[in-house]
Amino acid sequence: MTNKATRSQAEGLQFLSDYRTAFTTRADGSTWPKNERTWLNAGRYFRGLLRPGSPNTITDIAKKMHTDQERLERFVRESPWEHEHVEAELRERVPEAIQGHEAALIVDGMGIPKTGQDSVGVARQWCGVTGKLDNCQVTVNCTLARPGERQNADQLTWPLGMRLFLSEKWTDDDEADYENQHERERYAQLRKDTAVPADIEHQSKPELALELIEQVVSTEIEHGCVVSDRFFGEARSFRRKLRAISEPYVLEVSPTEFRVVPEDTDLIQPDAHPNRKHAAHPEDVMSETPAEVAEALGDDAWTEITWNEGTKELLSGEFYRTRVREVKRRDTGWVSDETGWLLLKNEQSNDEDGENKELRAWMCWGVDEASLEELVSWAQLRWCVEQFHRDIKQNLGADEYQGRTWKGVHHHLAVVMLAHAFVVRRRLETGANHSDFSSFEDVIGQIVRESAIQGLMEDKGCDRDRAEELAEYMLQSYSPW
């Protein structure tokens, strides 16, 4: 009789087999000599990421899989398979259970601290992990997330793409970007040493995010809108380009800097005044920040909304929304064509002086017919990407790659995304009706346990009962599971 361990191993191989063409052919359909070896090492790397033991460097994976380290290094560093092909397959295979009007595309940055200066993309830049400017790599990630029907923990997330951000110094050949000629020559050598493709040009993080979103939109993955934090939400060009491709969004903005007027404000149009080039609001209408809008509200204007159930209590807060138009310049009153819901949330926080209220704000476009509850659900869904980052780092070693090259980083992250997607597939088997799913960590633990049992039965000749006993002891004694 097929036991759980055999089934788990077979499921892993079956899952990966759906992506075989991504590891054995290029996107144009061509292939290369020894592509079968590439496929063999893909399986080893994939399974090694899921096996117990930390960290998940190539050295560790080679030891766990009892395979040659140099072959795995070549698979990641040099093999001609394309990470974009893997991502394209991931977008084509999004489970229906994660799609739907309630789901959202989430874009965010992920910091990977580094001690050295020679890995591709490393720079002194904002690192969310350390919460400060730090020496790190930063990736821009796009995921699809759907909230749990009842519990916050039942959210489902599917990886869709990752791109390494390169600062101007890593991509430009403009002398003004460098402090001196020596620095310019050093970065030129770094680009060569890390094999940055010659056609890679500098793109801002919002531009990278938009590229990933456009790929998702072309795949017609069902979702309600795009969600992001203030870094992306405050980029006016990012919001404008989303509107250009008719992609709805619920993007966080600054409560003290973003400025609006009521949507129904009578505007001064440029064609009515020969010297005017931009539409503007009248001088007798004062633009306001979200904080100023909130300050003028009475207590009865806010609505208490519960959007999900947390591990300890219901997740709820006070919200308010109003129709607005964005103001581009306060001094001239120039306005943009961006209209929609301004969503506000009063957040309770405790400090030394007692309880106070902090404000958060979102600009919501293309979701005119959405209810207040729907807007709140989308806005609060962004936390899923933070959980995604924790899952792929703590459980799958996303931040453990020690190679320095452009291809190596993207290859490693592509297999990490595949391993994450496999765990999500297994999570879907543990619940029903979008509820009561086992946690990501629990499913990882189940996979590890079943893998250990299978290994003991095959390598040590243990029967099933003895293998289960030994596996339980080993995992409790020597691993976080």
C-alpha cells in the first residue's frame, strides 16, 4: 500500500514535472546539450529547499541531497534555463481557489542584508528587514493573495514574479552618477564580474513592479485590484500607468502629503484660459490632506468594520471614505485626472502618554462600485506579502544564496518560488471552502516528516512504524519542526 511518505515524494515530483519545460527549453522553444542533467539538478535543488536544516545555502542543499556541490552551483550560476520561463509557468498555473474578485495583486520590496560589496545589486539602501538604510540587495516582488473566509491565517498567497533592483550606479554609464572615475571603473568591473546582462537598464522599483503587473494582467489572472504600501502608492507615475492599463488599485498614500479636493469640484479648464495649461481647482476651494479631512470629521462619521478573525481577537477598525480628486500642486491648484475613493483608517496605538490615534490613507481607483467593506478587505490584505517574505526566508532560504551573479540570484529565487507554490498546493488540500487550512509551517513540517520517514525506510531498511518513530524523534530533537 502506498504510504504518506511515498505519496508526498510522488506529489513533489509530479508538481515539479509540470514545470519541466521551463528547465529544459528556452522561452523560444530551443534547448541545449545535457538539458536532462539540468532537469535532474532542478529536482535536487527543489527538494533540498524543502528538507530540514538551516541555512539553505548550496553547500547545505548538496549535503542534504547527497549530491555534488559543484553541479548544483553550475545549475544555479550558469545553466541556460530562464527564470522568466519559470515565472510564466507559475502565472499560468495559479490555482482557481486563490483567484477571484476578493483577491489582490500585491507588489512590495524585499530586503536581503549583505556583509560584502561584491554581490550583484548590493548597495546602501533602505532595508525593510533591519528597518534602516543598510548594505543589502532589494528585490521587487509580485504575489497574488486572497483573504481567508473566516480566519486571517487562512489567507492564500501565490508567487508570480521577482526582480532584483539595481541602482543607477549598477546600470548607468553616466559620469554624474559616480563620485569619481575610480568609483565608475569599480562598478564597471562589478557589472562584468556579476554578469549583469548588457541590455539591463536602470528601472525604479515602481517601474519593475509595473512590469510584473503587466505580465500578470496579460495572463488574465482573476483579481480585484493592485495593493501596495506607501512607497509604491505615492509614486504618481506608478498610479498613472496603472490607470493607463485600466488596472484598479487600492494604494496607501501619505496622510500628511497627499492632497485632494472633492471629486465634484467645478474645475477651471485650460481651454477656458489662454495662458493656462493645466486643469485646476478654484482659489476658493482649499485642497486638503487625508489628515485634514479626518480632522474635520465627527466621531459618528467613522464606521466600525471587522474584516477578519485573528489568532487572538477579531480584526476591526474605524474607517471612512469619500470621493476625491488628486491635486498635483498645492501652490497652483493643478489637479490630475485621478478620481476615486479616499479611504481612511483610524488606528489605535499606545504610547507613554496613553492611547492616541494614528491615521492611514489609501487612494482607490477603478473600484467605484466597491462597498466600504470590500475596500477595507483589499487594503488590509497587504500584510500577506510580509508573511510571504517570512515564509520564503525562514522556511525556504530565499535570503541564503551566497552567489554573486545576476543569473544566480534570479535562478535561486525562481526555485524558491516553486517550492513555495508546492507548499501552497499542499495547504489547499488541508482545508475546505477557503477555511481551516494548515499553516505554511505545519505543511512544511508534514513534508519534512514524510520525507524523513521515506528516507529511513529506503536507506536504513526500517519498517513503517519504526521509521515514523525515528523520524518523530529526529525532528523534535534536531529541527524547528
